[in-house]
Amino acid sequence: MSRKSIINKLELAYAPMTGYEFAIVKKDPVVEKAIERASLYVIAQRPIITFENVSPNPSEYTLDFEIHQKGNPNILKGKLPLIQSVADCNFNDDIAIAFNFLDKNEIQTKPPFNNLHGFSLVKQLKDKQEFLLWFSPEKLLQNWWKEQVECEIKGDYKSFMNYNVHYVGKATKQSILKRLTGHSTFQDILSLENPITYKDLPKHEIAILCFEFQDNLQFQVFGENSSVEEMKSSLLGENFPKQETIFLDAEKALIRAMNPEYNKELFKNYPKSEDGLYKDNYDYISYSFVDPITLKYPKGEINGVLGHDGGDSIVVKDNKSVSLVKRK
């Protein structure tokens, strides 16, 4: 008797975006390109995260900063070199910094700068400025742990990555940016959810997390009655499901596990489905997250862990039972 398993690792295709940031980048082709392989998204909420005590350091040609989150006693301390290998610049260039203040009416003219939701690095040319990089606190953290930028960050950064889940969705027929533009449930969440922190605007607390697959690993053990054709098809990947099918199944698995408030269809019969992995007859299916994020819901939480093995797993056994297996 043969047995077949598939292990799926989900990772952030792009840093979590607030509702405010989404409104700015929703037509940005660079962001569109970055998340082109992502078809699963989570709309969640967390207290506002800001850059504080931000000061250029001319002697080291760095930007020194702290990252704060309302209600979080932890503070992250960081140092960002202004010359980044990922950007088109070198030590002969004049790099300028543009700050984006959370309160646009607040005028700050001298460092240290506070209450920033982001900042940009630009190259100062003779007659213009050339955009290089932009960071929100979450974008800098995600770029840092993926080693996409050179940066020094000290502190309990994982405590900043807790998200209260409101909705899980898919976008298999169009990009997530296009899907969420005018998305009625997204607008409902922005309009109806109370702020976590009194007087803060939900557009700065609501976050969109876009996920792609880091891996879809299929394992098959053949029994003595297995045919040569069956083994050959497996080795050639002919029986491997389409990526869209796995995304559709992942959406159902996450909704079944967390029962998000704004999802109307909760897939109580999952793993049974017409368009997921049910028809592929896997003996074992798992979904886990390989980023240091925590997805919180009323009856528990799913912890991701930085690294290839991932964190907690949503596990489907024998096309029947669904459970959350906590990583030890």
C-alpha cells in the first residue's frame, strides 16, 4: 500500500502592509512584481509600529533608530548603513533621507525624529533626486531577517510580529493588489474595527500579509502492489497538484483552523472540497510558516519560526482529521 504526503511552507512575499501603505502602493509595479507568486493573504490588526529617536550618524554614515509599538514594552535599537548593496549607490554618492511622519501636521526640523511610519533613501543628483529604498518598520524588519539589506537590529523583534486575524483570502485569478482594490470585506474591516489603541486610526493598524510558497515537498512511499506507471508518474512529477490547487486548499485549511470573524464561508467540511487537495488523496498534508510571525485568533495562535522547518503546522491526516500541531 503506497502512502503520499505533501509538506507546504508559506512565507511572506512582501512585508506586512498597513491599510494606509496599501493605498499608496496598490498601483506600484515594483510591489506588484514582488508579490506576483503570492495568492494567499491575511487581513489582520496590530498596534501601530513606528520609528523613534531617528538620527543620521555622519561619522559612520548610518541612520540610527529605534522601533516602538504601542503597548509593547520592548524597544528595538537599530543602525542602518546608508550605502546598501541592494541599491544603486556607492560611497561617492550623496544620500538623502526623506521622513514620513505619522502625523502630517507635526513639524519636526531637527533630530532625533519621532513618530515616523516610514522613511526613504534617495540619491542626491545635480538636478534631481533618485529614489533608492523605502522602509516601514515592518518592511525593514522583514528585509533584515531575510538578509536583503545590511542592518543591525537588537531586541526582541518577534514580539512586534503578532497579528490578530480578521480575514483569510485568496487571489488566484488576479494579483492580490488588484483583488483588494475595492474589496468590500477589506473596506468593512477598515470601517468597522475599533482601534486597538484609543484614538489611533485603523488604517495604521490594519495590516495585509501576502504569502507565497517557499516549498511544496511531496513524498511518496510505494507499496508492493504499486505499478511501474504509478512510480514513473511520481518521479516525473506528473501527479503533483497545480500551485493554484494548493493555494485553494491552504486558504481552506487556514480558515478551518482559525475561523476568522469576517470570513462568511468557514469550510466546516474541510478537508472535503471540490477544488482543493481532497481528490489527490494525500495521507498527510501540512501547512506552516517560515517567518517569525504569530497569527492570533480567539481560540489560539499559529506561530511561525524563521528557518526552513517552519513553526506550528496545520495538519490534515488521511483526508479526514484537521489539527494544529505545535512546534516543540
